[in-house]
Amino acid sequence: MLVNCGRVVVRAIISAGVIDHSIQLPAECRRGVSKCENFSTTVTTNQPEQTPVTRVYASCCGFPKDLVNGPSVVRDNGVFGDDACFIANFKNTHVVGVADGVGGWRRYGIDPSEFSSRLMKACSELVQSGEFEPRRPDRLLAQAYETLSEPPHPIGSSTACLLIVNEDTLYSANLGDSGFLVLRKGEIVYRSREQTHYFNAPFQLSLLPESAGGSGFFGDPPEKAELNSIDLQSGDVVVLATDGLWDNVSESVIIEQLANVQQSDIQAACNTLALTARRLAFDSRHLSPFAVKASLHGINAPGGKPDDITLVLLLIA
């Protein structure tokens, strides 16, 4: 399988390569969080012994839900089933994203992966051309969505989560139930929140057929994405994923598998975590996070939740 994740192309069964983004930061850049308007949360972790960010290592991995045996057959770069992802950088700014195409469109004869994959491709192209604001992932998402809206545009919907590492800060825009967390010294210091209309109905970007008339479809604007900025430290691990990970793997398992990850084994760690999610998704005896959430809504959904799984790991060094 040939997978292109960002600018790195490698042969692999489930991995998509590790990208080493070196940063030479001027002294004035080694500071805390710079707040932007409309940011809902700022997590500040300034400490006297904090080590400035100098490198960002990125890795991605994924499985389509219908994979039974053998290697994943990826139709396009960074596409796993209805999920899609990208890794890109421009100068000293590093951007990653995931999108989860809404599978319900399949009943109308529409391929859900087209919307999510083209959205991520539009984001990646904007980053690589430098046509984005390094501290505003929400505006990058809005630009990509606007580009995607130009006719002839795809029909479909997807969640989206974009992360930008600029200087010593992580900026995020999350719409729906994909998301991310930041792991530091064996503890989760931040985790994004789901956005849902109701249980299992996430916020989503949509482009509808003219005949739909807006009836019976969700369509949330990019401006509804939740925005955050988080101080980063050397050694932090950032986990970005679609709900195929979050619905099947508990925080304790994520911490256990990633607590001691190093640059030399980030791809192996990414693969292992994705494989764990894949295994638990098809375990009928697993008490999954999705099953726990479902029970809170009076729904009996035992076991894991089979789904496409897309995972991006960032190691801050």
C-alpha cells in the first residue's frame, strides 16, 4: 500500500511514515500562549523549567471499518474508509487534521469519503501554499470549506478537527465528535469536547444537493467549531483521531500505550494504538466508551463499535 501523509511517501501495511519537522525558534518566540479572539479555552502551562519546542514529529495510521484480512486498500492518499487525514507544514508551522465522513449518505448512493477526503486535501493545499493564519485553524477550516463549496462540489458531510503547532502553542478547531488530547508525563492535560446535536449525531460540515432543501440534514457552519489554544512542552504527545478511536479505547489505555513514547518509536506507537482500537471495536465483550455513553441515554449497545479508525500522533521534542 502506498500512503502519502503530508509530504512523506512510504511502503507500509498500516503505517504512513514519520515526519520530522525541525524548528529553529528565535528567542522572542519562546513564550507562552498568545490569546486569539473567540477562543473558548486557553490552557497555560508556563513553568520555570519548561523546555521550548524545537521539533515536531508526526505519524499517522488508519483502518477502514470493512477491512477483514490483509493490508488496508487505500483509494486515495490519507483516506481510510470514510475517514481522511493530512499532515502538512509551512516554514515553522505544522498542521494536521482528521475528518470523518457521515456514512448515512451511502443510502442515497453517495460516497461519504469524497467529502471528507476533499476537505482534508483542501486544508493541506492551503497550508502548503502558505494561505492560512498560523493561529487560526478555524479560518483554515472555513477557507477549505469555501473552496470545497465551489461547483461542481461534492455532496456529503463530515466532522473535522484541525490542529496547528505554531511556536510553542497548539491551536485547535474541532467540529463534531472527532477530537484530540494532549498527554504530558503520563497524564492527560487537555482533551477536546464532543459537539453533538443529540447522542451519536455530531456537528458536521455539509454540502447538500439542491433538491434536499435543507430538510432532514444537519449542516453546521465552520464558525461553530470549538477553538482552544494550549501551551506545549518538550515531551508532549498529541493524539488526534476520529471517533473510531475515542469510541473504543479508554483514556487509561491511551495513557498506558503512549506514556513513554520516543521519537524512534512514534510510528510503532501509532500503529499499536490503532490496532488496539481495531481489535476492541470488534470485541463483543468489551465495555467500550461508546457503550458507556449509550447506556447513559438508555441505549443498550454492548461491546465495541465497529468504525473506520484514523489516528495522527504528534511528538513535541
